[in-house]
Amino acid sequence: MRRKELWSHKQESGFTLVEVIVVLTLILLLAGLIYPLSGAINKRLLIKLSLEQIKSDLEELSSQALGGGVPPIIIFEPEQEYYRIELGDLSLKRQLSGLKVAAETETRIIISDRINDAFNLTLLASDGKEYQIIFNNQGEVLVGGE
């Protein structure tokens, strides 16, 4: 068994209280500089994810419509931060994080197996930037304004 005297050293090591306070102060200053920037980055990321979700939904529903059956409907309501997908009795509400529909009237898009009409939808971001969702008559979904 070791004795306590062997554990102690004549020269003690460790940080002084002043050193610890200086390091913590530097960490807090850096966090204070970075935190406001992360909010703007978060908003842009949420907008990008919302646009990708719309594009993905339109592509998926157009390929589903090729199989026949009940045609899916996508509904964009004015000044709302969401859109709805209706497939028969099923209704799904999708968030438009950081975006609002710019149209003054409700936009209903019925996706059938034959795509006759193209459409263009404008979405407004909270910072005033506009984004265009274009669904052309070849079934391609294009996102503009990024």
C-alpha cells in the first residue's frame, strides 16, 4: 500500500484561477460572435430544405400520377407558411419554413398522368427574396432564385 506522502509532489501543478477565467472569457467572446451568424445560416438552410421538399414532392407525385388512380392535388394558399397535398381522402400539410406563398388566390395543382399545363409559383422569404418553382410540361421541376 502506498503512503500519502508519495502522492504529493513538492511542486504542485494545475491552472490558476486567473488562467481559467481568461480562457472562459475568450470562449464566451467567441460564442457571442458566432451565435448571431448561426441564426442567418439556419434560416437559409430551412429555406433551402423547404424548396427541396417541394421539388421532391412534385417529382414524386408526378411519377405516382403516371400509375393512374386518383390524381394528387397540391394546394398553395395565399400568405400561408404551408402547403397541402391531397390524395383522395388523405390530406398532408407540409411546412414552408421561412417561406410564404406570394399568390393572392389559392393555387391548386392537379397532377395527372398527362401533363398539359406548366405552372409557375412564387414564394417569398422572410428577408424579401423571391423564389420561383416552375413545373414545366415535360414534368421537370425547376427552382429559381437560389
